[in-house]
Amino acid sequence: MKAISTVLLLLSSITLSFAQLSEYQPFWGQSDDYLVLRKWKDGTSEKYWAVHPKTLQTMILENVTVKPMTRDDARSWVSRTPYGRAMYTEQTRDGALQDAGLTRTQPNEKGFSLTMDLCPSHKPLTRDVFEDLIAAFEPEEKPVPITITITGLWMQSHAEDLQWLKNLEKRGDLRITWVNHSFHHQYDPKLPLTRNFLLSKGTDMASEILLNEQAMIQNELTPSIFFRFPGLISDKSIFDEVLNVGLLPLGSDAWLAKGQKVQPGSIVLIHPNGNEPVGITDFIKLLKTNASSIKKKDWLLYDLPASLSKN
Ligand SMILES: [Zn+2]
């Protein structure tokens, strides 16, 4: 009996800290230049989440006129835009177990895009790495553009750290592209990769995507058009589920803790969630080694949506 009431108590505390949005669902439509991909109800008004197919910037819209479309019509409307082209590239990169999706932006760039994963963790945010990053790139780049991929469980247990990041954004030190990294980010170190992360038995892929989007919106983060698979692990079936709700899976060609090297146009991956200190140390070393190139603007951080919108 005690066990049951503990479980009920836990469940109710989760529900209290995360109430879902009303009728939140995938949807296809057009509002001016925007492609609408989600809709939900807020009181008596409809709200929408939409992407600009040329800039890859996303926005939450309300009090707008939306023309509903079929998914096929939406696809053909955007086919000649950077979003349509990115979607096409994704379809050719959907089969690998590890690191499927976009892994690099523009090889002619003088720098790279930085992605930081906030997988569930009991440890506090590694704030030093953000402070070092801002110190290294300002004033050459202000705000410093970075991409943070985030999970529902991390948000639930790190309210103060999340507020700290949002304050850096408000102060103009960082420009953050927020990426969905699934709600629960299941992981079991004992299971093989083919049955781990989002390939774990019983995973409801649609709810992992949509629950986390709602948690992001309720935490006042605008989800970007990207999705990152936990562990960078996927198969064709879950990869296609991500594409089918309009999102662009984001891999990495430079996971620093795995010894991969940064190239021009790399999508670099580090974990500031306290669970991968090796990658953080490598990254801080890299900042120091390249300090003079940063000052000469020969080594820059790129904004991911802006980089991909040049394709
Ligand atoms: Zn992760």
C-alpha cells in the first residue's frame, strides 16, 4: 500500500510540474511566409508553431490566419527552399544506426557550430564552459551563437540552471538555438545500441517528441526545427517519424569526448550536463589554442539555422 501511494505521489508531482498544452498536435498549414507544423489551444485562442522555410527560424504564432494544407502540398510548397533541401538531404541520411542526419554545415566556413546536449543528469550544469565561451568569443561575436539540445527530465530537475541560461540569452551574451532531445532520453548501459535510447522496447516516439516540445514551450523556449536523437542512435523507422512531423535530425561529425576532430563547418558536440568532463576539458583547451585566430576572426562560431539556410 505504501509503495502504491508513493508511486501515486510521484505521478501527481510530475503532472503538477508539467501540465500538457490543450490539444497539442502536428498540423500542416501556411501563414504568410511561414509553414505551420503544430497547433494547440490556449483558452479560446489557437496557437501555432511554425518555421520560415528560407531562414529555418521558428516562431510561435497567435492571432494569425492559417490555411490548412496536406503534408504533400506543404512539402511541394517548400521544396525549393533551404528547409525543403535540408529535408531532402535528411532522406538520404536516414539509415545509419549511429549519427544519422545532418553532421556538417558549410565546409567553406571559418569555424564551426557548437551543440551542447542536456541529457537527464543528477549533476548541476557546467556553468564554467559557458563563461569561458563568452569570454573567448566576445567582443568578436556578441551574442555568441550556440545550440542547446534539451530533455524534459533535465528541465524538470534543473529549473535554476535553465533560468541562468535564459538570463545569459536576455543579457545578450548568448543566442541559443533550442533543440528537442526527447522527453525521457531512455538509456541503459547494459543494453546493445540496437535496443537502447529511443530504440528501447516500449518507446512511444511521437510522445517523446511532442511531450518535450510542450515542456520547452511551457518553459518559454521556442523549439527550433531540429531534433537530436539521444546517443545519436536511430533506425530508419524512428528517423522517418521525426521527418514526418517536420523536424530535421541533427547528428555531429565532431563528438569531442570520442576524439573526433573539429573541421571547418563541423557540428561539434559536448555535454555540459556534468556527465562528460573529458569533452568539456578538450573544448576549453581548443578555445585556448585558437585564441589568436578568434581575435583575427579566422575561427568563428556559426549560428546553425543561419548556416544551413545558405544551402
Ligand atoms: Zn543525450
